[in-house]
Amino acid sequence: MQTFVSLDNEVDERNRIMAINPPIDATATQAWKDLQKHFEDLQHEGIDLRTWFNEDSQRTAKLSFDAGDLHFDLSKNLIKPETLPLLANLAKSVNLEERLKAMYSGVHINNTEDRAVLHTALRRPVEDEGKYIVDGQDTVKDVRETLDRIYAFADKVRSGEWKGVSGKKIETVVNIGIGGSDLGPNMAYQALKPYADAGISARYISNIDPNDLAEKTKGLNPETTLFIIVSKTFSTLETLTNAREAKAWLLEELQAQGAIDGSQEQSKDAIERHFVAVSTALDKVAAFGIDPQNSFGFWNWVGGRYSVDSAVGTSLAVVFGPARFEEFLHGFHEIDEYFANTPIEQNVVALLGLINVWYVNFFGAHSHAVLPYDQYLNRFPAYLQQLTMESNGKSVRWDGTPVTTQTGEIYWGEPGTNGQHAFYQLIHQGTRLIPADFIAFANTPNPVKDGDQDVHELFLANYFAQTKALAFGKTADEVREEGTPEAIVPARVFTGNRPTTSILGDALTPFALGELIALYEHITFVEGTVWGLDSYDQWGVELGKVLAKQITPAISSDDEALAQQDQSTQSLINFYRAHRE
């Protein structure tokens, strides 16, 4: 595959073509039929990873790949080497390469919102300025200009040049956002904590539940706290509610500490020194009390769940510094380029997306576990939940017609070894097939020994052991050989043939984290293309928001609004009214 660079008039023409081209029904292609026959042949001969490994001494070599500085072992998946060209043919039959070129070059493939999908432009190098003109906009130039402003701001905060209203250095950044404006930066902050080098920590407020703000502001010194309000339109209900509450908290606490006298002038100054925004609605930013010069924007071709590497990541630039944020962007770009320029048959990014389709549509898998053997990645599965499930949780294709097969996966997971003592039982011996990605790094920023035992090696022994156990299991004869009483032999049998992908890196650096995020972004794109989905809209989240606004008056006192609700909702609200103190 080759990246596609076009001029504005060429993009317009491709927009027109894309608008009238319906998605290809993957199930009607010869490639799908070939995969179906291959699946039936495997079922007939018996899927047995033990046998496949014994019969092919080169199986691991044939099914291992490197992308960037990440290593992938696909050999414990329920595939044979000959499965890969069949999967690649499916990708070609649905024009994956054409759609990828369209996305990279700014075609409006988000057709329900008539938008380009250009999160890849967020991490293009400065050398690409002038090469990606979309809708009259030099996307890379605009991105780099915004990054320069963010970096200048971050340097001021980190150096202490930017001070709070009482002249003290900022020590805590509090990001207020929701969805992609929270999950991305929150996950990345947790993942990269060892790189926080300026004496600044971060907290993240997202839930409109008052408990979230109460807990996240607990123990903070208002004189050394900086809030970043992240809302492109500066109108998101949860974010703006929390922002107003944070403003009230700040002014009340500053006054209580004698840092301000409560006058309008000093309160205005305090808000300007302790609040900045990530938004394009500068009029609303100013009305809130934030200086529009301290607002950083992004564009409608950046979806929320694809925005952590945009201005949404301002908290990360402050905590870790511009140089580390650039490394983060380089990691994304490394995978972007690999995905765009590697033939599908050898393209592990594309293959992982296709293998997910293989499990969902041929094996009937419903969920997908992501199991990072790194505590710093504790929020990574939650981040992927939005990325994948909001993108591909659809039942109509991009032309509005019904899907022709099952779509989407339930993503979930926890860091090892915690998960081993919780849900691994279901993965090992349950009745459901749950493909799982195991992620680990050879080095840790916190090496320690327990006596002579390297604890990181002990930890990774579990990583290697779990994929081995899931793949090869334990037979009844092997259980009997251990002297197990016959009555409980069945309970100790592990069937094996539970599919896993192993992903290994050198260390969890900003670069590696960028690689991982881009990897799953493109996996999601591949699946969406096969299923014919617009992976970049999210209309499914809107109805509940609309109804919440309609129901809110009914909760407290509006009997007329209450009468308009269904009987179940009325009953629940009446219970609430009766018990609210």
C-alpha cells in the first residue's frame, strides 16, 4: 500500500466518488466464500494448536512480525500460515487500500457528518507542510502551529514562568473533559508517569457525578492548581457543569486561604491564571472567564476518541514536556507509515484487524480481552473500549443499509497478574471463545529484586505462561499422571486452543505508547472497512443525552414533565423524590 497525497480539487472529486460508492458486501465476495471453506476445512480436520506446532517447526517464524519497535507473535491464534493470504484477499475485495488512501488524503469518509478523518495528520512531521491540503486547509501546517503554541505554554508552566494568582508555581494540572477528552489523556498520563520530570502531577475529572470532582479536588492547593477545560464546542453538558463547579471551588478556596479578597477584579484574575481551555468556541471560552489566547483548538476532522495526540493532550505536554510529547507523536507516525506502506500479506496491523473479523464472523466470538502485563497500562483497556466500541458498534453501513454480518466486539481487560486472579478462569475453561491480546515490555522503570529473584522476570513469567497454557492446555492423561483422583480429572483439564496474540516491546516509552494507540486505531479501521461501517461517527450516544435533558425537570419538581414520561420512568422518579433527603 502507498500513502496517497492529493491536491484540493482531487480530494473534492474523490469525495464525490466516495459519496456515491456503497460499501462492498464482504459476505458476497469470493474471498469471504474462500474463508468460509477454509474455516470449515479447519473444523473438519480439527483445530489443534499442539498438532500445528508439532507439524510445522517454522510456524512461529511464519507468524511473527515486527512493526516499529514492537514484536508480534500471532502463532497462538487459530490460523495457519495459509490463512493469511485468504484474509489479505478479503481486505482487497473490500478495497481496504483504496479506503485507506482516501482516509489519509482527506476524503470525507465520515459521510454521515460529511467530514474528513485525519487523525493521522496530527502526527505528521513538519516536513509534510504543504503536502496535505484538505478543504483548503494546510492540515500539517495548522497542526504544527497549534503544537508550537501548546509547547510554549507547557514550557511556561513547567519552568514556573506561568504562576498562579498568588505567585506560586503550578504543581497540579486538572483536566476536565469526558469521553475522548478524558480517556485518552488520562490513560496516557497513567502509562507515562515515570517520565513526569517537572514536579507536576495530573488529575482527571470526567463524570458529572459530584463525587468525581469532590474526590479529584480533595487535598489540592488552589494556589498551585491549573484547570484545563477540554470541550471542542465548549458546550458539553458534563464538562461545562464540572467546569463551573471547579471555578466555584477555586474561588471559594482561594478566598478562604486569603489568596484573593473575593472582589470581581481579583476573581477575574484568578480564573485567567488557573484556567485554560482546549476548544474552538472562543466566544464561550471568553464568557467563562478564560483568556482566548490561552485556548488551544483542534479540527472537525479529529474525532474525540482519536484526539489524544491533538490539543486534547495538553495536560500531557505540561506534565511530560514538549520533547516527550514529540516522541509520543513519532510513535503514532511510525505505525501510520508502516500500515500505509506494507503489503497486506505482511502487514501485521492489517492482519490483526482481519483476524478479529475471523473470530467475530466465523468463530462467533463476542468479546476481545486486552491484557497488558504492565501496571502503567491499567487504563488502556478502558481507552480501547471507546475507541473500538464507539467506532464499530453499528448496525447500518455507511450508505444507511443494514449490515450483512455481525459487527463490533466487546473490549475489556485488566493488567496482569490481577486478571489472573479474577476472570482468567472464564478464558481458560469457560464455554466462550475469547481472543486475547497480551502486551508486555522487556524492561521496567522500577527494577527490584526479591532476594535473588528479579521481580520483573517473575512478573513476565506469568505473561509467557498464560499464553502457553491458553494455547496448549492440559489433557486428561497429563492430569492423571500427576496423581489426580479420577473424579476430579475433568475439572483440571484445560482444552487449550484459546487464541492469543503476544505483543512485546523494549520499554513503555512515549514512542511505544504512540505505537500501541495507532495500532488499535488502524485495527479498528480495518474491521470497519470489512463490515462497511462509518467508524467515525457516534450517533448512538446522542439519544440518551437528548432524553436526559428532557427528563431533568421531571426529577425535582416539574409534574407536567413527569407526566410525559413512560410509566417505568415515572415510577423510578417517584421513588427518587420520596427518598431524596
